[in-house]
Amino acid sequence: MGWELDWIEGRARIHPDSIAIVDGETRNRWSYDQLNRRANKLASFFIESGIKKGDRIAILSPNHISYFDILFACSKIGAIFVPINWRLSQAEIDYILEDCSPSLIAFHSKFEKKLDKNIPIKSLLTDSVEYELSVNQSGQFYKDSCLSEKDPLAIIYTGGTTGKPKGAVLSHQSIMWNGMNTILSWNLTEKDVTLTYLPMFHTGGLNALSIPILMIGGTVVIASEFEPNQALTLINQEKCTIVLMVPTMYHMITSCEGFASATFPTMNTFLSGGAPCPLEIYQAFERKGLAFKEGYGLTEAGPNNFYIEPSVARFRRGSVGKPMMFNEIKLIGSDGKEVSVGEVGELLIKGKHLFEYYWNNEQATNNALQDAWLHTGDLGRIDEDGYFYIVGRKKEMIITGGENVYPLEVEQCISQHPSVSEVAVFGLPHPKWGEVVTAVVSIKQKEEISEKEIREFCQQFLGAYKIPKHIKIVNDIPKTHVGKIDKSFLRTQYEDLSN
């Protein structure tokens, strides 16, 4: 086995002249033939540098052609691709490098100061003449015919908001099955064009659409510096058909000057992921007659797991849809049994797209994978027609006075107030009630609102025990490195409120 795993060469053979990658900032373009040749040349360079099957190759870079060069070169020789979050501190990056012990690190000059020069690792500067020579050199390349589907292809480190980051090992099988499942379930074609602003050190930037689009022969436009008006321009100039962004990005887009007058003649679907999407964003796209829907995923599973028609999403707001063709989903209660329709349970996933294990962390692997099911730690419910809804993280559920409160329900309520920009709801410890519901709210420019007004607004829609006892009004709500609201930081920042 091995030849059939090199699908980028197969795609280059079928559609050599089709455009595979576009740099959205320089507008440089690479065909499938060029992309495959670069990967072959880089694979040869790696072998000449002493890199062998199982060795790790790390990359620290903004979204750049080198991500694809290195990933596909690794896939050809059995090396393991390790993208590193450049938004981490040097100490955090040092931890990851120590954990995965790469044989080589490729980095962009923009992030050179993030690396400890005392770490004895071979390096390659991706925006250098040397790098371009390495992907354009002549030389013989021999494929490794001993590769297996279960061999590791990538290690993607999770956010680590509850401790040290964990390296999720994705095999060739994991990435291929996520790609094929997405293509078939979402009806992607070679005519599809996506814009990838999500950082490619994250599974959303790499695996959600970029890899599936390349597998089917479409075009991936990459960009790093997100600016909403520029994003609107790129979507239309490059004739994008499907785009994935996180809710924070969509919030900026729907609030920017250009959105009101923008038209999107080639766009089929705006897709949101990474965190539950506020209903007001659905409404902003609906007012313009644009197809908008949510997805659900995580590093350890795909990340793609569900499909929903945009026309259905309009009437089932908040639903992520039904399981894709080649995966299974179930919801279980605290007793380990499947819950009934309408009840909340933990989301479990099964399929060939799952990760294999956590690097150097057997205990975490055993906790997550049980009897071939991934225990996600996310809570969901299913309606009578088989559509799934994500209601929050299991660890984020608030238990106040013996009652369960799901933060997402309270957030969706508060975000409907016309003066509210963003909201985060979480629990803080309380000696009497166990926890109390707490909300941090940011307000739209030129708007004013008081804590009392927010509570009175909530009283129209929520039971008394769900209404926040603590409300803090702020200018901006802090985000994590992938644009999600950072609730872990907020809990620490406002822990004094519970005293």
C-alpha cells in the first residue's frame, strides 16, 4: 500500500492545469501539476536531509503555500506534518516542540522571534530563496510503497484551554475519509472555490474545506490578515462558492460598511463553525437572501460531521443537521444510555475520519476513545425529524440550585437585544446555589444599555433561574487564538464576583 494514498498526484494527473491554490494577498496561482511537483521536490529535499518515515516536520507560518507543500511532501514519504499555532507564546511553542520532537521546523520570517534559537532542530525559512530552491530543485524521488492508511500524517494540537495542549494524531485514513465524506455529503464539485481565512494550523483552516476542495479538484484561496471589507472583495473577485468562517468573523462582516451593498453572484453557501452562531447573523444573511448554515466539528473528528441544506437551516436555526454519509452519531445520558428525542445528552461520534490517538498521552486517548466512539464532551439534542442541535460543552453546563442551565440558550436570548454586540455566559461558584449564571456583554457602537434592561429583556423569554445574576458590560470580549470567545479567561477575570 502507499501509491493510492498519494491522491494529490492523482488529482494532478487528471487535472494538471486546473488552479489548485491562489494566494489571496499576492494573487499568485499554482496549478495542480505545479502543486504536486513542488511536493515531490520537497519530499526529495527532505529525504536528502535525512528525514525518514515517522519523523515530524513542524511549520510555524501564516497561511502560505508552504502548508500544502509540506503536508503533501510528508504524505509521500511517511513523515508527520505538525502545524504550530503562531499565536501561542514562545513557552507554549517550546512545549509543543519538546512534545513532538520534530526533525525539522519550517518557519516564516514573520515568526522567527517565536523560536528558541537554542533548540537543536534543523530549520527551513519558508519565505526564502533557499525554500524556493528546495521546491524547484531537480532530483530523483522514490515513493515509499510501505505506507499504510493508519500511519500518522499529521499531529494537530488542540487549544489547551484546560491544560497543556494535546496532539491529536490524524492518519492518512482520518484525513482522506473526512475529505471523501465531505465531498459526497456536501455535494462538492471541481467547480467549487473556497476562501480560507481560518488559520491552517487549525483543523478548520486545513481540513474543513481546503483539503476536501483539493481532493475534488476545486480551488482554495488562502489569506491571513482578515479584514471584513477585503474578505467581501476576495469572495467576489475569486468567484468563491462556499466559505467557512467563525461567528466572530461573520459578526465583523455583517457589521462592516460593505456588507449592506454587497452581492455575491457565485456564492452558494456561507458556513459557520468553531462555536455556536448567534441568531442575528442568520437574520443578517437571510435579509439579503443568502444561504447560511452552521457546521459542527472538532480536531479529533474530521472536523466535518453533519450536513444540512441551507433552505432547511432557515427554519431550524441552530441545527447542524444530520450525520454525514459515512459516520455515526449518538447522544448519551449520564447513565451511558441513549437519550430520547428532545433530551440533552453527550455527543458521541464514530467513523474512519476520527483521530487515532493523542501523541504521548495514552490516558487522554483512553478517556476520549471508548469502544470506537469518540466522547466529544459536547452536549446536544435531536428533534423528531432527526436534526441535531449543539447546546454547549458538557463542562460549561451551569448547575444552579439543582437546575441545569445551558449557556448557549441564555446567549441566544441576550444577543437578540438590538443594542447587544456580543455576549458570553458562564457559571461562577456560589456557596448557596453551587453556581450562578454570569454574563459578559459588549454593546454596539453608539448604543447604551444597563444591566437592569438586560435582565428585564431576559425575563420575557427565560425562566428566573436562567437569568444572569451577574452582568458585566464591556467594550470588547476577549477571544482565543482561533477567534472563539475565551470563557476560560473570563472565568478567571471575574472570579471575584462570586465572593
